[in-house]
Amino acid sequence: MLPTKTDVLVVGAGPTGLATALTLARRGVDVTLLDQTDRPPTTSRAAVVHPYTLEVLDRIGAATPLVAQGVRAPRFTVRDHDRVLMAVPFHRLPTRFPYALLVSQSVTEAALTEQLSGLGVTVRRPCRLTGVTPTGDGVLAQVDDEQLRARFVVGADGMHSTVRRIAGIGFAGRTGEESFVLADVRVHSDLPRDEAALFLARSGPLIWAPLPDGVVRLVAAVPQAAAEPGLADLQSLLDERGPVRRPDRVTEVLWASRFRVHHRVADTYRAGPLLLAGDAAHVHSPAGGQGMNLGICDAVALGTALADVLADGSATGLDGYTARQRPMAEDVLRFAAGLTRLATLPPAGRPVRDVLLRLAGAVPPLRQRIALRLSGLSHRSASAE
């Protein structure tokens, strides 16, 4: 049974919802977290937590337990088959976390859930938000056959957000233009097991990211992904886009799926007491691995703003949330779209692209600037304003 009232109702228990709830709980805010699924997913899309995101998670005590469960990658490479076009080092970045952490999203969710549980907050599931009625001091939320009063409602409920729909917030952009294959596999490979790689190929990009326990995450843009990608499909992608002299060989497919990429940003992240974060507010290409990271940054920023508002009684502090976070989302969308365009250049443009990438990688200031951009640390100043 749900409580009859709460300060903040968070809808959606993915990384964004969990991080929002954890931020609030650490500040002593009464938070209720619900999800429409009956159990947490064991398979998931995101596989990298960037240095800036680790800094953000560290503010709510969640970085250290997560780092202990992932693979630390001190550099990221851009490749054309066997050639390394650019190596982006993270080990000299100005941060306590000079690496990308390669870890499955399901592990990230489990780590955040455990932190929440230690504070007495559990995910209530399966629960579905069906309606919201404004009241004088917040809203009356309809959750299945129950009602509860909340000062604020956070929509962390994904691309098809119920909270966004109820709030009447527009979600402009392009829909379903790219098809992707996503898989966790075991492979015989000579590629380093402490770095992620982006392979640029004529047919599209391939992301190769090592995870704990010898697992490798593959993400590839394809014209039309198979409904259930199998070993032969994934081997074909690696043969076509991966190493040539010492090709990878897939030995086991642990999990595989397909999805379409949308490029959208919500018109605003707030409509009165209803607020958006994560995929409910922005969706884009997985190139660069920025999606979940941006959602977690939304979560901690929003949770902090809500805790401040509940402490001083004025909701004006929430106006800055959209002003800070939405430009970051637009920037990430441009960055991810640019990486995808870079990967899919026609053959005539590839030699020039490769030369430019090599030159950029050879110039330390440019290489550092790219590392700051990929790591998310370039967003530090924006989030501090």
C-alpha cells in the first residue's frame, strides 16, 4: 500500500529516478519512488559512467560502491579497423575519477537501489501513475486504485513519459531515424580490455566496450536490425567493422536486442509541480555514451533543487533547473549526432576525416579538449552557474 502523502513522488526507477530519490533521501526529504514494472531489468542499454557523472554520484555517496564493480578505462579510442585514428586519454583529467567506468546499467541501478535501501526507501512496484489533479499545495496523484498527495512529481519515466504527457509538455525532434543492435557477448579478441573503442565504418559506427567478467558490450547502427540478433549477426558486424588482421570471434551471446534512436528534447523540464529528468526530457543517439550520464546529472541537480525549495518554502529555485539542464541536453544531442555523422561519411570523405582525426589526436590541447568533452567535465561550469 502506498502512503497517503509524500513530499516528492518520483515516477520511474531507472538510474535517473533512483539518483533523484537518493539525492532527496540524503537531504532528509520524504520521497516515494515507484515503477510500473514488477522487477528491475537484468539487461540494459547503457554501459559507461563518465568521470563527471562519477563526480556527481560522489556528491550523494554512490560513486565508491559503483567504482568497485566496474572496469576502469583510462582512455577511449577511435578506430578504422586496425588503425587507431585517435586515442583520447582520461588519466590526466582534473578529477578524482580519471577514467570512464565500464559497467552495465543494471549494475548501476542495483548500486543505487542498495544505497536507497540503506536510507529506508524502497521501490514500489508494479505501480502505474494514471492521473494528476492540482491542489493548493501540490497535486493529488492517482496510482492504480490509490491516491496520494505530493508537493512535487518527478517524471523519470522514460521516452514515453506519462508525467510529460499529463503536464502537456511538448517533446520536439526527430523520431526513429536510426536502427541499432545492442548485445552483451563473449569474444576472443586482442583488443585491450581496459578501454572502449568506437569503430568508424562505411556502413555505420560500432561501439566495443569491455565489461566486468569478460563480457563485451557491442552497439552498432544498422539499416534494419534483426528482431533477435544472433551470433551470426554479431559476428558479421565485427567482421565488417572491427579489427581485420586479428579479427574478433564471438563465442557466446549473453543477450541481444534492437532499438530505434530518437532525437528529442522536451520544450521545458517543468510545468508547475511536475518536473522531468532523464529520457523523459531528452533522448538521442548512443554515440559517445552520454544518455544515462546526462540523466543522472539531471537527477542530482533536480533532487538538490527540490530539497532546497522544500527547505526554504519558495518554488522559484526550480526555475533554474530547466535553464541549466536543457542547454546541456541540446549540447549532448548535437555532439551525439555529430559522432554519428562522422562515422557514416561517404567513402570520398573518409580519408580526409581520418587525417583530421589523427592530427587532432596528435595535438595535446585538442586531445585534452576532446577528453573533457567525452568525459562530461566540460559541463562543470554550466552546472555550477
